Amino acid sequence: MSNYCITPDGTSYTLMVSCFAKVGNLFDTLRVYDEMKKRGWCPGITVYNSLIYVLTKENCMKDAQNIFSKIIDEGLQPNNETYNNMIVPLCESRKLDEARMVLEDMMLKGIVPTILTYHTFLSQESIDETLKLLRKMKEDDCGPKSETFLMLIVRFFQLNEPGNALKLWNEMKRYGVSPSYSHYMSVIQGLIKQGCMERALEYYDEMKETGFASDPKLEREFKTFLLANRDHWRGAGKYNIIPQRSKHFARRTSLTKFRCEAQEISQLEAESALGGLHS
């Protein structure tokens, strides 16, 4: 801007402070903030919120608290973003106790947490705390929403906790959230990675019955699995790869279809082999 003889105004400084803070650049955030004040521009709540975020992120908690006090001294009102800008970096640093203290202060001041507040905690909490937070979200009329459960299902599969991921699947339905294509695919792919192919196939069957399109890659993967285990799938014996699901979810359409295809291919292989012997 200076190359074109343009002098930054208050809006320009606010934007620059915000940008530097978002990428965790403490030095340039403070440099632009100081320059803004020297030029006679009064920082607003957006600037102070940005300072709180970058100071908390860089573990300068005392300085962040000082900025918080400065907001009140200047007659400004802390808002959702003010508190979230402390909660988010604290949770990212696994300082959950400190983050919970900020959340408690936030609610005592009458500021209702946003969905970002809850999602930040949910990205770090155990399954028990997660279930409590979901109830709290419902009480505050702040979700939980479709993206809330998608995030949680993906997270618990990544933590190698498929049981908790499926528990959240059931919770999602209890909260009246209908599974989307992304939810189904996250569960199916998570189960496949855990080696639970039969369970994954049941969810895949349910997904298609719900009206979602089939996935060619998954179709090939299921067929390959059944072919590799065709001795196991012959006959009407019990499935014993993983525990069975409840009777409410006992869909076998795709499983039967793929098993029959595997048996047909196996039979063709046998006939081909016999033909070679007789030739």
C-alpha cells in the first residue's frame, strides 16, 4: 500500500492483525497492532479478539488475560469469539482443564457457547464427555448437527475405537439426525480398515436401501474379500468373522448377492479345471 502512496486506515489494520493472528504470527501481529495505535486508530473488539487468539496459541496466557481486561476497561463487551479464541488454542494444546475454566466463565457471563465452542471440545474429549456435551448442545439449542456426528464418527475410527464410533451412529439417530452419504461412507470405510468386512457390508446394504448410489470401488473390494474367503462363505453356515448385529439391522441382501457371485465364480473355476483334465 505504501508503494502506491496509500495510507492504511483502521479497517486495513484490523484485517492485517486478524490475518497475522490466524496463522500464529505473534511478532507481526503485535507489530501491526503497535503501528495501528501510533497512527491514531483505536482497536476494536475484532483486533482484541485476534490478539487473544495468537497470545493464547503461543502460550502467553498472562498477556491474553491482560487483553481481556483491556477490553472491559475500554467499555467493550467480550463476545462468543472472544472466548472461543481462548478455548480453541487451549483445546488444540490439550489444556482441557484451562479450556473448561474459560467455558465456565463464558457461561457465567451469560454468553451462550456456539457450535464452534462445542466442536472444539468434542474434537478432544473421551466418549463419556462427548455424550455429555451432546446433551448440553441439545439443551442450548445448539445442535448437535449432521456435521457434528460426521466429525465424531471419523474421529473415533481414527482413534481405533470402532465401538464408540458405532455408538455415536446410534446416538445420531436418537437425536433425529438422518445419516447422509458421507456418514455411511465414513462408517463403511472405518469398519473395513478395522477388518470388519461383514459389518461394513451390512451398512453398505443399508446405505443402498436408503436410496444412495452404490460405490464401484467398494463393490470390487467386497467381491475380492468374498472370493478370497469363498471356502468360508459356502453353504448356509453361521458367519463368524465378527459378532452379529442386532435383529433390527440384520440385512443380508448384499451379503447374499456377493456370496452367490463368489460361489458362481468358484464353480466356474472348478468346471474349467475339470474341463482341462478331460481335454
